[in-house]
Amino acid sequence: MDMKEAVFSRHSVRKYTDKKLPGEVIEKLNGLIEEYNAEGGLSIRLVTDEPKSFSGFMAHYGGFSGVANYFAMIGAPKEDLDELIGYYGEKLVLASQEMGLNTCWVALTYSKRPVAMERGEKLLCVISVGYGENQGKPHRSKPLSSLCRCEGEMPEWFRRGMEFVCQAPTAMNQQRFLFTLSGGKVNARSKGGSCAKIDLGIAKLHFELGAGKENFEWA
């Protein structure tokens, strides 16, 4: 499985087994985190064998059980922090799927207290990771035509990019973004809402994977 295949096989999973992450898997994930932190100017961390963040009422209310590992999506405040967290967090999600792991983006139903942070850092969300009790279910998607605009006939690479965007996880399945092809460039903007800019970062990664970065420029 490669990252493109992972886009279509990966679904959100909230219930996990007690199987621990092998050392070689932790090493691979931490290597990716180091790479992505350097590229995005972030401070993402992998937290393992720590169930306290998902042991409270809110986690149970959200349907989570057995969560002991997660990516803490951390960065210093800056204008594009949310979008970067979405983009690089989804890279970790898809890489985890390639390794046979399951994941779920989590914005509210967890406790921030166990997460260690440096002064000036901000924790936007976490991503649970581990071996799921199941592989999850596909989410509903809005029609492709409602998520994009295109001048003239839609090129095949743009359509393929939008097919990948339709698979992108978003807060409460809102899909509150719009991709527009105009003048040979692609503009992607958020329509606002809960976690909207994180969702936009996730969707932009999916678009790049489907469309091929060699076929377009971001406006």
C-alpha cells in the first residue's frame, strides 16, 4: 500500500485493542515526525502508552476506548498553523495506515493535561493511533460538484484531485471548503466553521496526491 491507496482504505477508528506499537513502528513514526516538524516549523509529538488523555467522560462520550497512543499536534502560534497541522497531520495519518495502523482526528473529546508542552506552544488537536478493533466505515461526502469550481471543461487531473478531496476527513463531515481552478492555478479556501483551517490543510494534501503536484500551482 502507498499513500494514494491509503487515502481510500483509511477510515476513522475510535476503538482500539491493547496491542502495543512495536519499537520499529515507533521509530518510523518518530522519523516522519522529525521530518515534518522541520518542513512545517511544527512541534508534533508521538505520545505512547499514555491512556489518561482518553480516560475521562468526554472521551467516552465521543465513543473512544482503548486509546493509549496519539500524535499531539503542536506548534508555535502563527497565521497558517492550523492549515499546517492539518496538512502534516494527515501525512502521518496516511503513513500510519500504510503501516497497518488505524487513526482518528480528535479536536475536543480528550484531556490536554497529560500533554507536555514548551512555553509558547499550542496544542490544536490530537490524532489517536494504534490497532483498531475494526477498520472503520467510509464517511459520507458532498457531491464533488459542490466542492469545486472550474473555468471551462474540468481537466482530468483536477477531477482526480477532487475525488481524493472527497475522501478527506473533516470535523463533523462538514467539508466546508471550495477548490477553484482559474487561470491555470488552483485556489483552495475555507468557508469557516469548527476546525475549518485544519480541514483545509487535510484537503489540500489529498488534492496534491490525487492531482499530482506536477500538474498545477497553488494560487
